Amino acid sequence: MATASLAQEDVAVEQLATPKTELIKEELGADPIASGSGGERFAQETGAQIAVDEAKTPISNQDQASQSLTSAILETTGADTAPSQSIVQQAQEIQPVSQPSVLRADDQTERMISAARQVQDQTAPVALGKAGRVIVTYGEALPVLVCTSLAVCTVELEKGENLVDAPVLGDPVRWIMEQRQVNWPGQEKQWIFVFKPTADADRTSTAVFVTDRRIYSIVLKRHPFEYIPILSFDYPDTRHRILIAQIEAERAALLKAEADELKRKADAAAAAAARATKAVKASGTKTVRGLIPAEKLDFNYKVTGRAPFKPAQVYNDGRKTYVVLPSSYKGSLPVLLAGESSSNAAINISFKDSRFVIDRLVSSFTLKDGSKTVSIKRISS
């Protein structure tokens, strides 16, 4: 029995391919091919069979490869029992190392087809519009134009939208299309497309429009008697753009109203100052020395800037400088800052009855309160 078992092991070893035989020879310490009786031819034939079996075995599954090798040994030897554990272990050790699977092109194709089917299966709300329009929201699903050979069906794009290339039809022979650009009075131009299928047209086709705003892919379906008179679109991006434009217009109008109000107040203050100056020149102007005739005062000052505290009068009596604020001004007192020509000299200021009194002649100075500034500069006569 021991002799028969060893004979079976030798025959199993001879069935391996030549590289595998060499490895097993090192382990067994014997040369089955050199034993005679046609061993070399037997090893070559069985080795070729094993190579074919291995080529059919997925390299990513080690267990299946081992089972295939064991089955090949049993089939060739005709043995009714599995080879000894040492033979199976040696065969497993020389199996190819499993490699990570690589995504095949067919797999990617199936994924792309599956995604395309999902796009085609998407649905979106449909609304009824005026004058026979069926309205769909652009971008939520593929729009479908149902038409019959006994009618014409229309697709209208957004007003002001322009084609950048010629429309493309999937079946230009059996689907007839005409395009028109309509000039609505007082509105932007609009592209209109008219479709009509022939009686032998395919049940489904497509049309593609490319504009300066969007790409339209429209499914064309022929029906025995049903049809859509006008296919129109609702554009969320346009509604958003209009809303933003309205907000910006309202903001601009508000800023303009504020600027107009400031200008109105400034003009009113300037007019009041002019009237006051005229009245002072006619009667006299109050100074620390009492009323002095206007012809003896110097009113040659230029006032620039917009602020509620813009002086109504600026003058000097030859000794002191006077700055009269508007009588209507009730805000905080602005700071008086001497100009560059007076920056190195001390300046004393008093304020009473809406009037600054500077203790000497100042050729330039500034009134400032926060971000509002008014500049005063004496004009040489």
C-alpha cells in the first residue's frame, strides 16, 4: 500500500508544468521524468493541460485556483482520492499572486449608460401657460415635444437669447423643422422653431439648440394624434437675475435720493448764507467790537464741502476771524483745525451764539465732525 501511494504521488507531480515540476523535484529529491517509461512526454502533455486550466482560472481568487489544480491532478491520474497534503501544499505555493482588479472599459460603458438612463427617466413639473403653451422648467428634466404628422408643434426660446450655431436634428429626414426669429414690438427678439414629423418618422428622436445662454436637448416623440402646440420654458436663472437687478436698482434709487437730499440741504444752506451776507453788508455785522459796517469787513473766504454745519458766513475785521454756523444747525459742535500756514502758531477759539471767534487772522482752516469736513480758505483780493 505504501508503494502504491508513492506511485500516485509521482504521477501527480509529472502532471505539473515544467517550471512547477522543477520546484517539486527540489522538494521530493527525485526526477520523475528521468525515471523512464515515457515520463517526459507525459509531463509535457499534462503540463500543457494544467496551463490551459490555469489560464481559465481568475487570478483574483486563490481558493478557486487551488481547487482547479487539484481537480486536474485527480482527472489525469484517475485516482478516486485527493493527492497527499504535501502535493497540494506544494501546488498552492507556486500559484500566481492575486492582482487587484482593474475597471474594464465595458464596466465604464455600463455605468455611463446607466447614468444616461437616469437622466432620461427624470421628470419635472409641467404647467399650462397662455395661448396653448406647455411650460417646463429648464434644467430639471429633458423636455419632451409630442407631435403628430397631422399638426405642427412649436418650441420657443427665451426672448433675447441668440443661437450660436445651427440646430441639430437626430432625424432630419423624417422630422421637418423650420426656424424663425420674431421681432416683438417693444421687446427683444425671440427664436421660434416649428416641428412636424412625417407619417413614417421614428417614434422618438432628438433636437439640440446651442445659444449664448444655454444648451437645449429636446426629445421629439411622434404620436398618432396627440401633440403639444407650444413648448415653452421657465428659467430660474433668469428670475434670479431679474431679482438681483431689481434689488440693485432699488439700492441705487435709495442712494440717489439720499444724495439729492444732501444736495438740497446744502443748496438751501448756501442760499441762506448768501442772504445773510447780503443783509449784513446792508446793515452791519456783529463783532467783538460791536456792529461794524460790511464795507469795513473782509468776506473774501471760499467755503468748500458738504455738511450740515457748513458756515453761513466767514469774515474778519482785520484782527479776528469769525465763522458763523447756520442758525438751523442743532448737531454736535465741529472741531476747528487750523491750516498748514497756521500750524506752528497757537490759536485760541471761542464759541457763542452759533459763531466761532478766532483770536487772530487765519488764512485757511477746516471744520470737521466725524467723516464730514468743510474747508475754508481766504481768497486774496
